[in-house]
Amino acid sequence: MILKRMKVLTPYELYTNVYIIQDEKTKETMVVDPGAEVDKIIEMLDILKAKLKYIYLTHCHGDHIGGVSELQKRKGGKILIHSFDAEGLTNPDISLTNFLGIDASFEPDSRLNDKDLLHLGNVELRVIHTPGHTKGGTCLYCSKEGFLISGDTLFRGTWGRTDLPTGSIDDIMNSITDKLMKLPDNTIVYPGHGKATLIKEEKPIYLDLQPRLDD
């Protein structure tokens, strides 16, 4: 399996992480949250000789979806998002596209739900519904490779904003404590913004109400 992280600059000078996941044997590939700089993403896909199967959206906010239409037009792939966030793709009050200065309005090809399984060749990824940042926010978990793509639910040392449309502080805390903190300690967390972390490094914040202690 190949996992690539790309940092792209969206309008409003906001950096977002894009992830490319590929099964090396079949070249089946997924792009997660193509928020901007589509040429840069496609350059990497071409280097990998990728067969783009899925464009996966962890949630509907404009900084994560800005490049979706162009990417699909040029490279194909089915657009996937949780059923609760599908509405936000065409509602700028939820997606914040007008506020961010992003032109993005499209329909997903498939609507996902909690515990759905996605496959890229022999790579299996499980959808974890983690409402809180948005009501249809999700994470992607690969148990075999030991990683989680957390979108804007969980960051290094903190959690996603809950003061935006459909957000909820109670929901995000329940999502993190009841679902994410139960993953194996050595699970690598790849967030929608910023640096990676490990589940065990975040546990003190949510389970013991202690600040993160970095070396």
C-alpha cells in the first residue's frame, strides 16, 4: 500500500491536507479531500500510474471539496461522502463555500454510512461516522496498516471546530471518546490540517482531561 500526504493551499490562505491511498498491485487509488491545487494532485497520480477509483470527502466544507469537480472531470473516480453531509455539497450555508470564496457544487456518486467498507485492491478501509465538526463528518480507518484519516474531527492536540453549521461539541466529544480513542494505541492519525499524531498521544486529553505532553 502507498499513502501520500499533500499539503495544498486553498482560497483564504488556508492549508489543507490531501491524502492519496493506493493498492500497489492493482493501482486502484483513492484521493481524500482534494481541496485545491488539482494540477499538483494529478501530477502525483500520474507518477503513481493511478487508476482513480474514489474521491472520498471526510466532510462537506469548502476547503476540503474545492478541487473535486475538476479532479473528477480529468481523472474520473466516484465521489463519496456520508449521507448526512451530502446536503452540504449544494448548500453554501453549510459548506461555507461562499465565505471561503470557493466555487463548488456537485452531487456525490454514493452516500456512505457508518461501518461501510471500501476496497482498493487488497486494501480495506472502514468508514467511521464521527459527527461534531459537521453532522456527516467521517474518518477512514485501515486496521491492517494501522492508520486513521481523521478529517477535521481529531487534530494533534485538539479537535475540530464545533461552532459552524451542523456542528456540536457534545457530538464531537462522543465521537472521539467513544469511537476514535478505542482504536489501537499505535494507530497513526492523519488529520485534515496540520501534523500527524498517534491515538495514544491524544488519549490523555479526552480520557484523563490532561494536556498533551510532547517530548
